[in-house]
Amino acid sequence: MGVVLTVATTGPIATTADNPDLPTSPEEIANAVYEAYLEGASVAHIHLRDEQQRPTADLGIARRTMDLIHERCPIHIQLSTGVGLSVPFEEREKLVELRPRMATLNPCTMSFGAGEFRNPPDGVRRLAARMRELDVKPELEVYDTGHLDACIRLYEEGLLATPLQFSIVLGVRGGASATPANLVMMVDRLPDDCVWQIIAIGRSNLELTAIGLALGGNARAGLEDTLYLRKGELSPGNTPLVKRTADLARAMDLSIASVDETEQILSLPAR
Ligand code: KMH
Ligand code: ZN
């Protein structure tokens, strides 16, 4: 089985003032996803923006973005329920009603840079239960070891189905920092038979993505995680980052999973 390559085109924080090639409209996001699909991405992690580039959980914008992506390619859509720090949890959780193939589930409230990322325990349980009802596969975003333990508790309560799908997020101020030692420690603590990837935020993105691949993980690339190709060089869009990650995997003699293979690897519920 190959490596599942996810593209994360936009994220919750950066704007075109930070990188002029950041896609923010539904059309721009759909075009960026399509280009990434052509480079081997089989999952699209999606954040939405309004006309002022602010993060939004607007269901109309989400529906339109999903439709535009589906018109272009059969990539699996993973909607972010993290959305952005300014959007209330109660709005964010409604995105799963659109029944994307996957959506993120962030298990804990945390400091996030200068802001606060609110994921209250009762809301997280409600969202996990709803995702299970709707057959939307959760991608569990864990930013530290306690988040991993919180996910195991959700599983023990019957709110998550196996195989669990984790993203180990390193490099957010408020979560564990982006070091090889932290990645190895988190991977060691993962439950058996889960699928996982590293999301390395910022300047260690390439190095930690390589270590994640070497440890048997999947990979994610895109402007959500780093705006730069290397120090001082902004990435001209998402495609160079995705292509570099696909090249990296191939250089390690790993194949890139197709959309169909990804459905099996992630055990996506049948539709
Ligand atoms: N950019 C990530 C570190 C999510 O998508 O659910 C946080 C995030 C969460 O965007
Ligand atoms: Zn995200």
C-alpha cells in the first residue's frame, strides 16, 4: 500500500498578505486541490474563507467549494471542523452535516499561538457521535500526548470506529514543538493498527515530513503548514510543496496511494 498524500491548501490563519498565492475563494481552493490531485494528492483538507479572507463555517461556501472540487476530480474531501480560532465551536460542528468523506476532530481546548482553540469536552463528544451517525471519518488532530489519551477515551466510549486516523500536529505554540524527538515519542504512543501522518507546522516542515515517512506515516503538504519552500523563499502556491513531498516519498521508494487505495487504507465508510 502506498503513502496517502493530503493537500492542505489554505489553513485558518495566513492571508494573501503573507503569501500572495494562498487560495481563499472556493474557485481558487478547488483549482489548487485539482493541481495537487494531479501531483498525487488523494485527500484534500479544506478550510473556508469569506470574501474578506476570514475563516468561516458558512455552509453555502462549504457546499460550493465541495461541488467545485467534485466537478474537477474524485479526491476525498476532509473538511476542517477547526475552521479558525474566531469561529464558535457550535458553528464549526455543523459542517459535518454536509457529509464530507472525512472531517477533522480536535479533541481538546488549547492555547494556539496568541489565541485560544476551543474544543469543549461535551462538544467534542457530540461532534464525534454525529460524525459516526453520518459516516464521516474523523481525522484526529493531536497536538500533545494528552490529546492522544483523550482520543483513546473517546474510542473506549464507543464514539470512534477503528482504524483510528491520527494527525500528529507539531509546531503550534500551545502544543508540542516540532522536533524529531517529539515525533518519535508521539508515534511510540499511538495505538496499534491506526493510520497516521505528521503535520509539521513552520520551518521544520520538510525535515519532519521526511522523518514521518521514514517511520511509516502518511504525509501532508500545503500552505496551511508552511508558506515557504525554504528559508526566505515563499512557495508560489501549493503545487510545489505537494510535488516536493511526492518526490520525497518516491525517492524513499514509497509509492503514492491513489484515491481508490486511499479509501481502503483509511477504511472510509462506504457511501
Ligand atoms: N492548522 C492546524 C494546526 C483543523 O483543521 O481541524 C489547526 C487546524 C485544525 O487547522
Ligand atoms: Zn486545518
